Amino acid sequence: MADRHDLVIIGGGPGGYAAALYAAAAGLDVAMVESRQVGGTCLHRGCIPAKALLETATVRRTLASAADFGFTVEEPTLDFGVSQDRSTGVIDKLHKGLSGLLGSRKVRIVAGTGVLAGPGKVAVSGGDDGDVELEGDAVILAAGSVPRTIPGFDVDGSLVLTSDEITRGKDLPASAVVIGGGAIGCEFASALADLGVEVTILEALPKILPGLDADVAKIVERSFKKRGITIHTGVQVTGHTPGGAGTTVEFGDGQSVEVEKVVVSVGRRPLSDSLGLDGSGVELDERGFVKVDERCRTTLDGVWAVGDVIPTAQLAHVAFAEAIVAVRDLLGEDPLPVEYTKVPWCIYCHPEVAFAGLSEDAAKEAGYDVVTVKHRFGGNGRALIIGEAEGLVKIIAEKQEDGTGGRILGVHMVGPWVTEQLGQGYLAVNWEATVDDVAQYLQPHPSLSENFGEAVMTLTGRGLHG
């Protein structure tokens, strides 16, 4: 006999555990299948360990600039093993807290690999409990994703790495190639460079951070080059030849670079092939993502899908939002779909990047007549005090007849702690606020967030410092 629950979830990453917690809070009996550890890639191999690595880089960068604040310190040396142990401690604490929370809400965790065995049926194998069959009035697929690889670069965890391996290593290389100049690649390139690694980025597209507002991307690229990161854009990587203590990576028109490590960062593929979906009625697209509608319903009644396994932004907080939409839909609560063009994005390289809404180019392509303003951190008192004056806040708004700004379409930031400043910009974009709505609100002084307030005021035609 199969064990019956109100909801069965396959996958215990951000999409899966958020669905479990939300559904349990609504009074549902929930079972969640996880083949490794609850928390998924985000907690154990992605978001958390990657940001811990970036914070280590921040500490080293701070020590290197201590003389500017009057401190005399010796050249800092890094015991990378200690740094990684600290990261592991953070992960373990969060994992323990999440496991405890799931337990307190009586979510049943079933260890093993789950496959869809029919409408409302999930078969689990490979776990400590042996083969288990679960039945649910509803099923949510949240299997997540794994790093994509490229031909000729077999990931061995030693010479060729992905984000999964680089966050678990105990030693830093002297040099590394990062293949891929997107958000993940730029985060690792930034951290490694700040930790003393000689870094080269190889990107197939014409610029790093494709899709970002051009003014923001330029500042990141300029900062990277200033810190010694070599960037090659518009180049294809053709292969590599191991030898000695590293390998020679070939790219472009006969170009090459010798490095100790290769970090492949070319995106992530969905783990839909682990779900047993052939002939199930759940359809996939040509890239292997599960097809869903705006409420995360699959093409099979009673089955929803969320997170990296569907073709939406591969962000943990997006998976959280999708999980809530799916659970509310199965409860019959008529949820509002996620507005993917307005979700917040954060990139934790140095300088940090954060944005919500349309870039200037995207707004124009969508047919908007726009007005923009840029306020640089070079004139911000708090930025100068902390010694981080690189960057800007850029706001894109609909242009009114008098030339001032109307509805705010996009807020784009690059600079110090912008990932913690985006909240008010995200709210403005999602509430479809106008610059007049927002300009009346006070910003604390001195603060980094004043840049946002100054930019909005300038769009009214009456800025103080713009």
C-alpha cells in the first residue's frame, strides 16, 4: 500500500522546501523527497558557499586598504582551509535550522530519488528506507538543476571545476580561467581575483554580464580590468591540453592561456531527466525544462513544477515565489502569477550589481519613450566614508510631456552594498509607482540609499544635487 499525503514534493531545494513549509502552514499533510540534503544546491553548493567565498574576498580587500584608514598591517596571508571551514559551519547551521523547521511543521522527509509513477503517484528508490511509494492529491516537481558542461572539458573536480566543486576546495590556484562571463562566472572571477588568483574570463557573447543595463555592465568590466582580471569577449573556447601543474586552454583564433584550474560557468540545466516523465503526460520543452502555465501547472492535472526545473529565472527567491503560487493554486486561492520581468536580481561580485525591471535598452525595445537619470556614488558621503565610491544608481522612467519622469520602469544599481539597497527600487517597480510618488519619501543621511532618493528627485525636475 502506498503512503498517502495531501501533497508530495520531489526535491528539497528552495522550491521544494518553500512549497513544503507553505503548504504545511496551510494545514496540509506533506511529504518531500530529497536524494541528498534539504536545502539543495543553493544551501550546500551554490548561493551560500559562493557568497561565503565572496565575503572572504571582501575581508582580504579590506585588509589591503587598511592603510587608507591609518592602520599599519602586515601583508595579509590566507589559510583557505580555515575560510572554507567557516563556510561549512555557516552551511551546517542553516541546514540544521531548516531541518528543524521542516520537522516542527511535521513535513515528512523521504530520502531517495523520486520519480513520477503515475497521476498522484511518486516512487522513491535509493534511500535509507528502501523503495517507497507515495500518493498525493497533488504533486510538485522541484528537482532543481546542475551545472552545464561543454565538450572537451570533462569535469574532474581537480583540473576542471564547476560551481559545485570550487566552493568545496581547500586550496586556491595561482591562476584560473573562468569560462562564461555571466552572473555566476563574474562572481567567481571577482572572488578569485581578490584572493590573489590570476584570472582570465572567456565569454562567447560580445560583453560580460549580457542582459544587464549597459551603463552598469561597463562599470563592472572597468573594475575587473583595474583589478587585473583579463577579459576576452566574443570568443569560442575550443579545448584544453593538460600538462605539468595545469592546462593550456585554447580559444578564439589560435589564442591560448596556461592556467592551473578551469572553472566552467556556462549556466545550469534542469534535472528533469531524473523525474521519470517519459509518457507521464508532463511535457518538456526542447531544452529539457518542464512546461508550465502562469500558475506553475504542468500539462498533467494535479502536477505542478517550480524552481530551476522550469524555464524561468534560476534564482532561489523566484523558486520561493513559484512555490507559493503553486501551493495557493492547488488550494484554490487564485494566486497572482510571478511577474518575471520585475523580479529582483542581485550579483555579488565586486562591485555589486542589483536591479529590478527593464533596462534602458529593453524599455525602448518595448516601445516606451523613456527618461533616465544616473547618480554616482562618487558624490555620496557614506560611500566616500567607507572608501567604496565606485558605481551608480540608474533609474528608467516613462517620459512625460514636460520631460520629467512618470512611472518607474527599472532601477539598476552597481556599487557598495547595492544588493541590500534594492528593496525600495523593487517595490517602486512592482507597485508601478511614479517618480512623484517616491520622491516625497525621506532617505536617511548619510546613507548609501540617498543615491536612489536623489535619482528619483532629479527625475521630477527638481533634484538637489543632480
